[in-house]
Amino acid sequence: MQNLLNDLIGLLQQDERLVVDGKLLKNKIIELALQLDPALIKMLLSHESIKKHFFENVEGILVFDKIKFQKFVSNKAFLPDSYTSFKNRIGLTDDDEFIKENKDVVLAWPYKDCVLEGNQVSDKEKRKEHFWNEILAPDEIDRILSAKVLTNFNRVTPGNEKEDLHPSVNDNYLIKGNNLLTLYTLKETHKGRIKLIYIDPPYNTGNDDFGYNDRFNHSSWLTFMKNRLEVAKELLTKDGSIWINIDDVEAHYLKVLCDEMFGRENFVANVIWQKKFAPQNDAKYFSDNHDHILVYAKNKEVWKPNLLPRSEKTIARYKNPDEDPRGPWTSGDLTVKTYNADYDYTITTPSGKEINPPKGICWRVSKAKFQELVSDNRVWFGAEGSNVPRLKRFLSDVKDGQTPLTIWTHSEVGHNQEAKQELNKLLETDLFKTPKPERLMKRVIEIGSNEGDYVLDFFAGSGTTAATALKLKRRFITIEQMDYVESVTKLRLKKVVEGEQGGVSENVNWSGGSSFVYCELLKFNQKFADLIEQSTNLSELKQVLNTIKEKAFLKYQLNSSELSIDNEDFLSLDLDKQKSALIEVLDKNMLYVPLSEIDDLDYGLSNQIIKINKDLFTAKP
């Protein structure tokens, strides 16, 4: 940010209209920008980095983003004072307005305008995260969120796995790497192509698998989610939807955040899933038996949910006691409580019995219409012909499926314990505390997508979403950054293509087939972090440090020539803390290789990797 800030100040100072007594006039700069002053625009275009940051290329035409420019210049960091710095940090503003002046409902928190990467790769590494401010650190954020090089392409088919030199943008993908960076990489290949996103993010309960600073505090969690939802929205098709599984701890904050991200008008439903089959009697207050699944459409006006197949129980309600040639039917009440004297008449049953509606109630149809229904054999008087008349509703007349409800019981879609049993049977793992059953994912995928559509899950975990999508003949992309991605996620999906019969396999007649591509974000600093983690003694750490000083990107504050571990403070630490200290010297923004620097010889990339990436990122779907 400092480079961009200095460049802009230096450039603006060249225009004498904007300077008085050696000081820039903020109001004048903003006034001319909003007026699209030709001289100012020309001057801004003359500087490459400023042009890149404040101008958008729209089909070959550069368009000045005057709002972004105004925000940058208006921000008090341009000429900071302590009060404004404080109010920004504690979240008292939203889009440069004080909360009390904003007419909308807004959710504000510290670091809202920041980017939190979330680079944890194993349960052992619980480290502090760096927040980058979107307005004040655009250079750093542009670099962080730029597309990354992909590597280690392997195609998995039934009974086989081998290197793939020709992956397609239309393949199924399991990608290992930071999910925020991977999502921004996918913007280059899958923007506007994902029909359904389902995610089961960390719940911020303090004891889930995702623990930064020992636990994800509320503000960090909101920032973490906001960053990912912003880019996820761009990946959705115009008629796509996103489904977010969450518990009570953050559900209501997440609802307001999603209203802001996707538009309150695009909220579809809050599905309640009964995740446990028995009460938790040792709970301190209430037995927590449900999760929320928040459903948002990208555009609710064009999104259409698929109807659910009618259950055997529902179909069983339709009978055909009179052998009607139109097939099974069920009967409904012929009366209504909204009284109309014209609809209050006497009906004579086939047996000769006269029936009137109860007092204050009338028939649903007029006398003439009733006679039409009788003539068409659409009125049922009972087997003896003497009952109160009921309207016949034929199974063949109702719509093809059933409108989804917002309460999903464990008997319909499974529960956590069922999911654990599925995983244990398939992989013999109890790594996941609250996995999701395939029956739950089947319900989500059937409502939100069709065969051939792309389904995305960027918190892959054990791979339930991708496994179920494959069995339902959808395409999938799933992302996982934790180290278990190969031993759990990849192994599970490999068994799916080979035809494993767990979960919903039998129900959907799955016998195997298809394929997926496994690949990884190409590591740079991350490979040095891996070497540190793998070291077993001080001697090995010293060897790694020498390699780091020669080849790694270090934090800019550090002088590599002065970096040493031969001092009392370092030597007094135990091995795990020594490893943590060394990992901290690495520039975490260079964990992966930027796609824009793929030809840089310093990275030592093979011609093969360069070609695969260039082909992949320039291919059309």
C-alpha cells in the first residue's frame, strides 16, 4: 500500500490545482475525480500501477472507478488522525459512513475491511493471522488474491491413478491449498459456472478443527467468512445458489452477513436439519439437536429449486377404492370457513341422505360446479354412498414432485452419527467430529442442481459433498488445505469412482465410474515451512535455515544476514517452539507461486508445468 500511496501523492502533487502551501487539497482531488476531470484522468492513466488499481478494463475500454478512488483518497490513512484510525479499527463505520447515519441494517466488526487468509494446514499449527486492509493495502491484497500456479496433476479413474498432462476446465477437481487463494484462482477458469455451492465451514465454537490464536474469535471468523463469500458469489451461475451449514453460535450473524453479501432479497430459506437422533441429557442448558442451513440464490428471480421426489409414504396415501380409470387418488375437504350464502346449499348423497354444511361454514364450490364434479366422478361419498362429500385429488393431477420443506428430520436425511459410521466403514477414521451424511447432501444437491452441473465445496473435509455429487452425476470441485486431504479426502473419492457401496450408493444405483483430477497450489514458501515441520532436531533446523536464507521470501522487516538461531533465547525454546519461531520469519503471502510470475526463472518451474497452466487458464469451457 505504501508504494501506491506514495506514487499517488507524488503524481497528484504535479498538478498545481491540487496543492496549496505544499499540501494536497483532498476535497479538490475528490471534486475533480467525481467530475471526471480530463487532466486528472490523463495524469492517473500515465502511471501504470495507479491505472491498474483505479481503472477497470471493460471489453478493451478503460473505465475510471471514481468511487474506489474517492474511498482511497477520503480514507483518513491518507492523512491519518488518531480518532479516525480508532473508529475504523473498532468497526464504527460501514462504507465510510457512521453506523448511526446508515439507513440500512449493517453488520460491523473490527477488521471488516480486511483480508484474512487462514493458512492453517495442520491441527498442530495454531498461529496468529495477518489482516490486510482492503483500502490501505491494495498492493499486498492484489498479490495475495492473484491466481496461483497449479501443480502435481494426477487423474484418478477406477483402479488407476496417473499423472495428467492435459487436464480440462470441465473436469472434476480435488484441489489442495488455501481455499481463499484457490477460489480466486478458480475465478480465472470457473467464474459464473458453478450451479451449487455447499459449505460446512468452521463453526467458531472454540473446539472445532479450526483454531487460530487458540480459537477463532468472532471478528476474525466474520472476516474469514466475508472474504470467501465475496469471491464465491462470483463463481455462481446466474441461477445458482449457495447453502451454508452452521450452528447456533454464528448462524444469526452469518444471516446478516449473507444479506449484505448476496442481498436480503435473495435469501431463500433457513433449513433446520435435525443432526442428532437422541437428546443430549448432559447438556448444561439445552440439548443442541439441530443445525441451520442458510440458502441464498445469486438471483432469486431466476433461481428455481427442483421438486423432491414423492416419498413412498406420501404416495401410499393415494388409493383407488372405486377403481377410477384415472388412477390413485386421495380426498380433500369440500368445505371452507369463509362463509358465502350462495355456497350454503343442501347436497343429496347417492344413498338419498341430505347433508348441509355446519353452521357458519359453506361448501367450497357453487351448486352448479358441484354437479359438474359429481358428473366427472370427482366427488367421493364413501363406500356406502352416504358420507359427507369429499373432493377427489388424483396423483396424476398433482405436480411431478414435492415442494421442499424447511424442517429436515434425521429419519429423512440422516444425522451426524450415521455420517461417522459411513466414514468409519469406508476409511476407518474418526478424524471428524460432525461429518455430514450422504443422505443430507443428496437432498441439497437434488434441490439445487441438475445432472452435469458443477457443485463446489471449498471446505472439503472428508469429501462428502464431492462423493455424493459424483454419485448423482454432477461435476464437482472441492478444496481442502489440511494435510489429511490425501489420506482421507482423496482416498474416499478414489473409492467412490471404484464403486464403493456406502452412503447413498444403493439408493441411486451407483456402481462406480467417472474420474477426477487431483492437483495442488504450487508451494513456494510453504515448502520451507514443511521442511521446518519435518525437522527432528536443532541440527536439521540449522540446515533448513541456511536454505531459507538463500532461497525463501522472508518478511520484509528481516535482514537475512543477521538471521541466526545460535543465541540463548532461541536455544532455550523446546523444538516445537523453535519450529514455530522459524516459520514466522517466512513471508506468508508467498506461500504459493503467482500465476502472473509463471515465467520467472527464480521459481525454477518446468516447461511442462508452465504449459499445463497456460493451456488450462486460457481454455474455454
